[in-house]
Amino acid sequence: MGLADATRQRFHVRLSTPDDFDGWRDAARGLAEAGVSPDAISWQVDGEDGELFAIGAAPPEAGASFAVPRDFVALAKAAICHSDPERFALLYRLLMKIRGNRRAMEDRADPLVDRLEKLAKEVRRDAHKMHAFVRFREVEGDHGKPRFVAFFEPDHHIVRREAGFFVRRFAGMHWSILTPELSIHWDGERVSEGPGATRADAPDGDPTEEAWKTYYANIFNPARVKVKAMLKEMPKKYWANMPETALVGELLAGAQAREAAMIERSAAMPAPPPSNADAAWAALRADAMRCTRCDLHRCATQTVFGEGPLDARIMFVGEQPGDQEDLAGRPFVGPAGELFDQALVTAGIDRRQTYVTNAVKHFKYIQRGPRRLHQSPNAGEIQHCRWWLEREREIVRPPLTVALGATAARSLFGKVMAVGANRGQPLSLSDGSEAWITVHPSYLLRLPDESARTLEHARFIDDLKRVRDRAEALVA
Ligand code: URA
């Protein structure tokens, strides 16, 4: 078909599912290459109402070379899952703009870019809710192995997109997530799909439920009850899936009395800050869980926030979570964490008495086959994430902070600090507290030469011992 024919004709594109990115991409490529105007295309998802008798030719095939910026692909993959029926057409309009100007997406004032960014953001928010509010109930599965079943009602077509998250998180369990649009099942080896379901298809009530209720009652803090905010975060529509919400009325009813009792108790206590610090920290952590200050949140499983007692004398700051930390949601639990733990024991520091966090809270990686390979955060990412570290430091107020490696040092000091030149001596932070810089445990793991490894390991332990002595002296 010649270009002139294509620009005059109408085209009708049928997509196999509402989130059919591949189908959209293949059609859009061919149409864009032929210069077809957005107004000459109708998009329809199989099985959905639409232009029932839509007339139009199938889209032309795309040629071999059609490259678009990576940001566009990420945006399109998210926005296509939105329930807005115009999403396919909007994305095609943007694609056409990009064909004319590869930097078209950088114009944030462009209403088209803005609208698509909003769609993508709503999809990500829906995904976040799914991660947070899916509640499994245990039923007997095949061959006596328990199966965990949850019902969830997303606003957008996110279920296929999010299946990987649940596979990574619950790889060892057999589970099913039922939604009105489709069900997904994991049998420990592969994901399969089934038809949509209703809430009545999911089991109700079992010991898993009791565990959630106990957990929730324990974390419920009466001083933090803001009903509006709670409803925003935990919309009522999800409550029926969530065993702990059965407790909400009861907990809210008692909240005022319990808050008064809490205030009374804290007034009688010699050291007042802890409950405030606990609440401030929990609120900060909850905010960080939704962080989108930089792009790293897009691929990471979750924010990995700091942990440890809020009155810790020593705060350790690493670089960023690794693969295992990203899955577990806790800092320093992978191979570097193992080395770090052993070094702490050797140096006579109890990790449980320290606060451990990272300069950057999301895992940055590139996917290579099944492996996710660590990538160092760049200056912009460190700078964006500094905000969280600073708030954590304001709450914990550690007399001594240890930067593990150059990224942590850069974040703490707000500028490049060479590890070699600054190592092994007390340094002063802008809040007047003391900082020490040493190497990152991963550096020791990467050293190829055995004798260098032994030497550097001993230096690392020496640094930690000095930190231990110094922390004791500072609080004596
Ligand atoms: N490396 C880090 O810097 N932090 C972690 O939490 C894990 C590995």
C-alpha cells in the first residue's frame, strides 16, 4: 500500500486484551510508518463494546527499523493498562509526535504528555494498592498442598502487569488472585490465567485472617488516626477483602480514649520523645513507600526503608538495596549484608542496637535474562533520595553516622567525598553530629585478589572498632 493510500484510508485495530501492549505496538508502528493520521484509526478490544460495525482496513505491517525513546515505552506500557477507552488513541498521537520530534516527551507542558503521564501514574497507584491490599486466605489445594486465594478489584487492567510482583514475593506458595476481569494462578513454576471471578468465589475467613488482624491491631496507632487519609489510602471498596478492617470500627471507637491514655502515659515517662519519634518514623516510612521522586520506583519491587531502634547511637548508611533487599523489603540482608553482619560481630557491634539504612531506597538494576544486575545510582538519584535520609536522620538523631562507601558519603555530605582520603577520621556533618567514612561491604566482596581481600577486610574491621569506641565515648 502506498503512503498516499494509507493517509486517506480508515483503519480498524483489534486488540486481544485491554492491556495488549504488543498488539498496540505492532499496529501503531505500521500505521505511524505509513503516516496515518490518529483520526483515521479506531481501536477496539476484542469482546468489549465499541464500534460494533467499525469499518476499516487492518493496519499495514511495520518495517524493520522503528525506534522510540525508552521513556515512551515505559509510559506506554503503564498507560495502556488504564481503563480510559481513549488510551490507545492518545498513545498513538504521542507516538506520531515523537516521530516528528524525538524529544516531544520532554515537553511536560504539552497537554497530551501530561494526560498520558497522569494515566500512567494512576495505573502505578492502582498497582501499589494491589501490592498493599491483596489478602490471601488459605484453602486446601492440589495434592494436599495449601493454596492461597485472594480476591481483588483493581480500577485498571493491571493484573497481568503485576503478576510478576506476586511471583517474586510469594514464589514458594501456590496462589491465585481472583479479579472481576481475570484470575491469575501460580503453581510454583508458571503463571496461568483463568476467567474473571466474584468475591463470592474467594474463600472467607481462616487462620491467615487471624494473623492479619493481630498484625493490624498491633500496628494501629491511635494518635495517627486521620480517617480521611486512611480512607484515601485504604479505600472502602477494598475493605471487604481485608480481615483487619473488621477491627477498624472498634479501634476507631476506642481511639480517643487510647490516645488520651497514651498522652498520659508519656507525660509520666521520664524520656518523652520515643512515641513521637515512632509515629513520625512510621509516617515517614509510609510516605517513602509511595515515593516517585525519581524513576527508580518504576522497576523496583518496593521502597527499602531504614530499620533499627530510633534511639540508636550509630546509624549505618549503605548505597542502595540489592536484589535480595528489594524482594525482602529490608536493608543489608543479601551477600553484602552477610559480610556486614559478620564484620559487626567481629568488631563487637550489635546490629540490633544500630539503625541501618541506605542512601537510595530503591534497587537500581538492569535485567540480564533472569538476573537483575546492580547498577550504581547516579548523582540525580542520590540527590532525590537524600530527602528521605535527611528526614530519617532528623528522627533518629544518631550521635555517629557511618557512610559505607562513596554513595553514602556523597548523600550525607551533599558533595563528593573520596573514601580513601577521608576514611578513618571523625568528620563533622551539618547538624553538628559526627560521621565516619569507610568502604562498602560489596567492595570487599568484589576484590579479586585473596590477599587484598584479607588486608582490606582487616582494615574494615579496624574502622568498625574505632566507630564502636567513638560511639561509646560520644554518649558517655
Ligand atoms: N548494599 C547496600 O548498600 N545496601 C543494602 O541494603 C544491600 C546492599
